[in-house]
Amino acid sequence: MHIRPAAPQDAPEISQLISSVAHFFTLDPSGKGAERFMVSIGAEAIGGYIRSPDFYYVVATRGATLAGVAALRDGRHLFHLFVAPEFQKHGLARKLWLALKSRAARGVEVFTVNSTPFAVLVYERLGFVVAGPKVETNGIAFVPMTLSPKAVAG
């Protein structure tokens, strides 16, 4: 498995990966009501994030296959962390998270993530804790979570 910084040309494949698992967090499996979110995970939007200095993206590949993607926004918010189903349960999410940690903002007091309800246990294994109730808005559901810097240091 090779983990490297993402490039704008990775955007279509990243978008395809995220879209393939979107049914885990959209309230309607078809994406109805989550149109704004669906645009935000389109190739054009992902390419814009990758080019922005506010985001840092990494991808994991095995050969020519995209296995996973992760992104940090503003050095403190875990913006994306997705692993293709065939690569799940092998520690890849942790490896992607560790690849992002070095890009964390100095002096960050807390990391945040809006977890899909499906992935809460994954984030808990990374040290995040639930910070509030499940939120349902704009056709998606998420659980706010946080991670203290002390947990990051380990």
C-alpha cells in the first residue's frame, strides 16, 4: 500500500470512491435531499479542495487502484476519511489518519470530525469521542466527534 499526497488529477477517482459509499450517510439511499452534499463530493469540488491551501489530501493506492482517501481542513478538522470496501478492516483508515497528523496545525486544541453514524466505532478506535447527538440536516446524517491533542501525541 502506498500513501502519498493527492494531486488534482486524483479528483475524479476520489469523487467516485466517496460517492460509492455515500449511501452510508445520506438519509435517503438515493441521495434525495442531499444534493448540496453530492455536489460537494463531485470531481470539480474535490479538485478545488486539493488545490486549496486550506486542505491537505492523501490517497492510498495499491497498484493503480485507489484504496482510500483522507483530508484535513484548516489543520484541525478531519474533512474526509474513506476506505474502499474491499480494503476495509485492515488498518488503512488508521494509516491515512497518521499520514495527516504531521500536517496538523501547531497548537491545535482539538481535532474535529463529522462522522457518519456507520463509522463512529472507527473514529473511536482512532481516539475520537462523541461530542454531541446525531445531526440530520440537508439530507445527510452525522455525529460530531472530537480528539484532544494528548491523544494525538500518542
